Amino acid sequence: MTLEHLAQDKQQERQTQYMTVEVDDAAKHAQMILPDLAAMPEIKLVALDLDGTTLREDKTFSPRLIAVIHELQRRGVYVAICSGRAPESVQGFAQILGLEGGHGYCICFNGGALISLKDIKHDLFVSTLKAPDLIDIEHQARLHGCAIHAYSTRRVLLTESNIKFTEMEIAASMQPFEKLLFPDEVKPSEEAYKLIAVGDAPKLDAMRSELPAEFTQRFNIARTHPNFLEFMAHGCSKGSTLHQLCAKLGISTQNVVAFGDAENDIEMVQEAGVGVAVANAMPTLKAAARYQTYNYLDDGVAIYLERLFGLSAQ
């Protein structure tokens, strides 16, 4: 197989398009919901989703959030980026937040891997899909006019075609991609951290509603974007891998504040002692989260952390 990379101009265009989230009027005027600050357990770990939660439309962090995260690390608080993205895609953001110095971790691929940001090539924990899983999901996608791409544990993005939605993922992944034909070119030894079905939103809606019943026993399935339907191993989520990280650090998930905006954040905000939905979050996440902050364009995460830790406005 030949490894390929996206052209530079296309890379920038698709990266800007990746996971852009609209903020409606309700999200612009939503209220902040905080826990009882006097009664909550000590917060020792901050878990941050990226797209639609902390990254602005141009895929940068606000200076206010950067300052808050640096201050929390000076106080000895751990910070974990918890994303559907690959480690190579997270690394640049981690450096901006100063997370490579020892207090930073990443839950990548929606829980498929846990890494230390000091060494992104080494997986501390993995949960994977096997070759038959990739083949079966791709078959369902093809039946509904959708394509798939998968994050191989070889740190290569496996693709069927370069439709716009796959190029969005290629641009965001910072990994080389490898085109292959399903099912013929899928090796029996192939494993993937996660797989994404991509296509027009109505086609993904139909695909999800018509999946075989046994898929709910085989996979954790989450809608992360109108054009992305993601599949992880059953029991694999940001929340389950958050448990792995907390065990490694010797803390409880009750010592965690977690922020998210989409279905793939549900388990994480449910497991965290303080689970927070940004105001622009999907309704399914809002229903699962006990707490809420302002939308991602209004610095909701930074302001919430300032209130939670008693920091002055940055």
C-alpha cells in the first residue's frame, strides 16, 4: 500500500471546515450551572474536548483559556485532552496549552487510546476494532451510500475514497492515509482505534436507524457531527478510558471536571464528578450533563474553570 498526504492548500481548507459548530440563539443566551463549590470534591483533573468545546471556529484556543490551563498546571492540576482526534493532531494543541511537561494526557480516538503527551507514540491503553468489524460496518455504510475511514493502530488513516468529509478527517488527523478496497484489501490482522461512517446527514440517519440489532452489542456508536457516525469497540468511550487515566493517577473520577459538546462526550461527563455541557452542545449531551457553561465562542470553558477554582478573570 502507498501512503499519501493531502495537498497543503486542501489541508488548510478542510482543517478549517472540520467540526465547525453553529451556535443558535438559545446557546448564546444560556445560563451557567455550577455545582455547590463548598461541597464538591477537590478537582485534580480537567478533561477537555476540543472541537465545538474549546477550539474556536479558526481552530485556536482563546488567550483566556490558555492562561487558565497554564495556571491550573502550576497548581498541580492534571489536564487531559479528550478527543476523537489522533495523537498527532492533538500534539500541537497540547503544546500551546503547555501539556507536554508532565501534567498532560490525551484520551484519543474517543477512548480508543490513552497517551501521555510527553510521548505520543506510546499507547498507555488501547481498545480496538478488529478486521471483521471494519468489514461489517463498511458493508452497512455502502448499503446507504456512505463511505468509511478508520484509524489503524499502525497510525495510518485507512480510507476508501477522498470525498469531502473524508478529506476533512485527513486534514484534522495529521496522519498519512492509505487507500484500500473493502473488503478485499483488509488484512485479517488489521486493528483500528475507531471507524467513522461519513456522508450526507440524511444517509447517515438512515444508516443508523437500519443497523442490525446486534451492532448495539458489538459497538459503541456516537454521532459527533452531522456528517460523521463513529464506531468504537463495545464499552469503549471517553468515559471508560477516563477511568483508566484516573486509576493511573490514583484519583477518583469524582475528582474530575469534564467538558464536552457531542454524543461521544456523554459517558465522560456522566462519569466526571463535575460533568459540563457547553451551551451549544447536542441535546443528547445536555440531557446527560448535570452542569452547563456558556457556548464555546463565548469562552464558556475558561469562565467555568475560573469560577470553579476561584481564579480572577484572565
